[in-house]
Amino acid sequence: MSLADQIFKETCRDILNNGTDTRGEKVRPHWEDGTPAYTIKQFGVANRYDLRREFPALTLRRTALKSAMDEILWIWQRKSNNIGDLHSHIWDEWADENGSIGKAYGYQLGIKHVYKEGMFDQVDRVLYDLKNNPFSRRIITSLYNHEDLHEMNLYPCAWSVTFNVTQTKGEEKLTLNAVLTQRSQDMLAANNWNVCQYSILLMMIAQVCDMIPGQLVHMIADAHIYDRHVPIIEELISRPEYPAPKVSLNPEIKDFYAFTTDDLIVTDYQHGEQVKNIPIAI
């Protein structure tokens, strides 16, 4: 059965059974009707996924993997902050009349910085270091730029990735691992979406750097379940599990900027009924 399902169930049960309830506290998020959106939260959740073992997609319900990849390409490849460059509507609530989400996400990755080796944006610096100095302990991206926070329509949730390379005994190729750090995580709406996104990102970067995708460690400072999501979560984690799907990339792609969602290959994806019309706090 899918390891991602087991991790998701364990994390949700821990939040529901041992978390802190924010009802009555001053909270920023609200529902569309203006009601405060309270949560049950757990601090400091850490989950580990090994891509050499299986791809961590939920089977309790379907995760739209190509749409998840499209959003990660929007941020990391297109380095865009405009929803006109995105093929879904998940960011519509945070976009202005011009489609911009402000100086957030892709905008931050696209800013060029001065290094000893020249000018790089954050993505190109990661690619350069992995190819030229793979055992560096400084291969890090950060979207949480305090100077620009006031011009972001939403502060970045998944705000930092640390890449780390290891050598597995007996293997010629190096293994690429990553730590994804999130300040905040909506378990129902976004947890497996983010896990799958950054697993695909890890796979893409590993492929163009001639490495093996290894472990994704997911660190969440505030892992929460919204009050209106509790019954949905309870039903979801009661469902049966299926084997993890097989997920791969077109092996012909050697340039990170050449990937498209057509290069994601998904087979044998069994899953439960989709959860529809999830209320989203804003």
C-alpha cells in the first residue's frame, strides 16, 4: 500500500488527537462568508519520502499530478508571478486585476544575484552548484524576502528548499535529496499537492544533473486542519489504500527549461473517489 497514504493518515490523526484548537483566538484566515477560519494545528511536523522506493502520491483520493507539475514549472521554470502563465485557477483568489500575485514565489526565484562566479537567479544557482560543486552544503533557495513581503499578496508557505547530495555505496551516480520547509500547511487542500510537486521538482533537477532522485524531507512549522475540513478528513483517512502509482519523466529531457507537463508519465494510478468542492480559507 502507498506509504504516502500511511504518512498522511498518521499526520492527520496526530493533529486531530493531539493538536491545538485555535477557536476563539485571533486568526487571519476567513471563509468566503466572512466567518473566521479556525484550525486544529500541530507544530513541527517532519515527514520523509524516499523516491527510490515509490512516488508519494495519495491513493485515498487522486492528486492531479500534471496540474501540480504545471504549478511548480510556473514557479521554478517560468519564474512567474502572474496567473496568466498558469493553467489552473488555484491562485485566482490572490491575484490582482492584472493577474499578479505581487513579488512572491516565481518573482523571487527570478531575481538575479551577484556571486563570485557571476550573476545567477536562485534556480540557475542551484543547477550550477549541483553540476560543479555537488557536495556543497549551501545549495539553498529562499522565497521569504522580508524586503518584499509587503508587496506579496500571500506570504510564501513553501518558502525554502535545501538540496543535499549523497553517494550510495555501489552506485555510480550521485543521489539528490531535498528538504522542503513550509511555514504553514493546509493538510486537506495542499499537503499531498506540495509533496508531489516537490517530488517532481526533485526528479527533474536530478535528471538534468545526471543524478538519482532520493529523499524528500517535508518540514512543516504549522500543520493544520481547518474546522470545516474536519469531517472531510475523518472520512478521507477511513478509506482503503492502493499501491502507489508509477511516475517517471521523459528521459530525453536534459535541460531543466525544456520540461513540460507532457514529459510526466503516470501509470497504474488507482485511487479513491475525488473530494469535490473543498472550502478554501483565504
